Amino acid sequence: MFENYDTLLVFNDDNRFYFSGFRSSFGCIILTEKKKVFITDKRYESEARQNAGDFTVICVSGSDLYEIIARQLKSFKSKVVGFEDETMTVSEFETLKNKLPGYEFIGASKSIADKRLIKSEIELAKLARAEEVTQLALMDVIPEIKVGMSEKEVSDMITYSVLRHGAQGLAFDNIVCFGETAACPHHKPSPDVKLNENDLILVDMGALVDGYCGDMTRTFCLGTPDPKLEQMHKTVLEAQLFALKNIKAGMTCKEADGLAREYLLAHGYKDEFSHSLGHGIGIAVHEPPYVSPRSDVVLRENMVVSCEPGVYIEGVGGVRIEDIVVVKNDGVVNLATILSKEIKL
């Protein structure tokens, strides 16, 4: 981690949480081989001292942040500083440089992202719990869904259920689609779209538990689905199962994406699968690696990714089925095995 620099500065909220286990909307972490400092303001001082592990906590006012950072780096005798070059603004960087004349700055965003790619056993347990809560929450809601309800009503029920099962909140805004609205992969639940008898229902949701994200999609029908949509569902499910059976460490993200994409293409769906097969997941719901047809990143053991093929046809509807899985050398471990993926749940 410190091969190219002796000190790492961390401003990004997610990265601060990753290194310290404590989340705040303001602050900076300073890391060296021997020292860990968490700088924040009065709003978070008490909680940071309790929850930021073995970090020394320093409280500042916002205007003093860079002055305190400079003072700390000088006391550590730092000379080469890693910084988040992909997220820090030009103004922030210039302020930092002006406080530290003669220091060398090296971009560290990639090395931080690479470190977060491989999940520890503790992280895997938190992700498994987040996915468990996600599934349990939807299982509670499904029996309560009735014809005439709006997408927004069902979404609100899901939010309540996620919180009732112990989540801190939602990992992302719920996606709830009835019938034709499922043709839009990121449709926003509407109070005006009502459930008709025999509509397909697409739900994409995730619980946030202990700072880690769940993510799951199910497409199902509480009545009798249209035979064409039922066949679409069958094909998407087969594509997902084929990918899940064959994804393993050592293949590229492009190759993993191609497993489902080529299956759908062979069954007549060319342009209807309009997004990548998946994405990494952890502290953020979308993080590297991205399982896309453009990525040559090699999957490694204990990366966690989603597997979510989908087919979307304007004016008809759509089907997406998603699980998150832990990549292993001999395959994957699926974290979403509680809730069935059949069209009739």
C-alpha cells in the first residue's frame, strides 16, 4: 500500500469508512506505516473516538483542516504523499500543495480501489448479512402486494420491511416496476402506475447493513403471466444460471459478461440486453470491478460482483434477475439463495 509514498491522505467518505470503520460527512484520514490519524469536526468527535478503531482523533473547525493536515505531515516527517487524484478537486489539491511546499504528491486512487477489490472475511460476512436482509424484506412484502396498489406503495412497503429487519437504510433507491414500466432498467416507482392482474413485477432493491450493501432483483407474477413474458423470464433465468455456473477467478470481466450475453443472443435477444452483466459491490453499491463487455480486468478470489442479465422491450416490459456472488477459484458462492427466482414466488 505504501510502495510509492510514505503517507496516504484519505478524504473520500467511502474510503474513510473503509479504513476506519467510521462514517462521517466531513474529515480526513492520515495513514503511515506506524500512525493513523482521523481528523474531523465537533459533530463527529465523540463518536469517532468510540468507533474509529485505533485511530488518533483530532477535532478541527472546517477552515483549519488543511492547516492541521500540514502540521501532522510535518510532524511525521512525511515527504511523499499519496492522495485521491480521482476525487479531489483542483482547488482542494492546490490548497494542499500550497500548505506543503517541497512535498511530492502521487495519485493513489487506483491503489485504494485495488485494495478494496478483494473483500476480507469480515467484509464477506457483512455483505452476506446485507443480502440476507434484502431477501427477507422482500419475502415479507410479496404476500402483501395486491392488484390496484401503486409502484410507490410497494416501494414504501419494501423500505419499511428493510428497516424492520435491522438495516441502517437502503443501499440505493428501490426500483419497482409493473408491466410495461419494467422496460426501463432504472425506472422510478410511480404513485400513478397501478398493478393490474397478471402483470409482471420487477423489484430491484438492497439493504444497507453495517455499512455494506445488498443488491438483488427478482421479476415475478402473482397471477398468470403472459406466455411470451414467461418465456422471456425463462430465458433470462437460464442465462443467469449459465453464467453463475461458469464464472470463476482467472477469467476476465469481459469473458464473464459474455457468458450471459452470448446465451441471450443465441435465443434471439441482441439489443434487448442493454447493460453490463454486473458490477462490484461492497461499501458502495456500484464499485469496481465492472463485469462489462469492455473490461479486461481479471476476476480474483473474494471479489464480490452482481450477476444480473436482463431483457427489456419497449411497450412490452422487461425481466431482470440479480444475485450477488463471491468469486472463488473454482466458481462462485451465491449470497442470494433464500428467495426463489421462479416467476411465481
